[in-house]
Amino acid sequence: MAGIKINAPRKSLQNLNLEIVARDQSTVKYRTENGNDFSVTVEKGKVVYMENDWLQDEKGRQPLFSDFSFGETSLKEIRAKFSTNGFVYKDRSAIKTDTHLVMFNCFEFDSKGGEVLVTISKISLDEAVSIEDVADKLKLDALIIASKSYLDVIWGKEKSFDKNYKKINP
């Protein structure tokens, strides 16, 4: 994302020409050119986690990675593109907030780096849905690319895989 790759050295962040909006010891949050957030986490001198969050502005629908569109691409379309529902972390599959249902679907890249693409989609709890059309109505809200080993640490190692699970091409 934004020219940064998982396992890149911390110094690669110097190449980002984006406004820094927050920083702590391991994570820097930037504002992208289209007004969204882009957070990068570094551990042991290497990039392990990147997250691109849509801030709900129509002008910011294009994420930093993929041809998906924030607020428009459905979970059903994501599943169709990758021919799998991927996998979910047991402790991070679905979250219900006061206003939304949020889904985390993970797709491991077919690469040597052990990277995982996480699509975060959401739907308003006020929207009428059925089990048959919920995947069509869940819309992309954020993208994460992270090291699988880092996600195993922060989200746990226990996963549930789609019966048609397969790795995806980056």
C-alpha cells in the first residue's frame, strides 16, 4: 500500500509524502491524498501491519490497494473475485457495534512473505437483510495487509477456513 510492503524496513516510511495525523511508539497514522487514514505498524524494525480506513467521504472511495471501492464493493463481490470466502480469525470474525455489523474476511497471498489481506465490510443494523443477501449488502469499509505471524499474535492463532479456501494472487 502506498509503495510500502510488509517486512519493509522502518526507513521505507520516509518515502511517504503524506501528512502524519498520529504517532505512537510502533504505529504512524497518515492522511491519504483522498482524505482517508493509512496506519502503518512497525515491529523489530520491519513493517508488519498496514490499514487503510475509509472516512466515509465520497471523494475517498478508492483504497490504496485493489480495484475495490469503499462503500460500494460488497463482500459478495470480494468472495467472487477471489473464488473463496478465505478465512476468519476466531476472535475477529464479526463485531456488532451499536450501529453496525462489521465483518473481517482474510485472504492469504500466495507469496513467500506470509502476507494476509483483510477486508473489513460493514452494514447498518437498521438495514433489512436476510441470510441470503447479507453478503451483497455488506460494503467494504477498510483494508488491511499484514504479516500472518503478526495477526496470529494480535488476533490469536485459531482460524476457521472456507471449504473452498485457497490463497490469492497479489
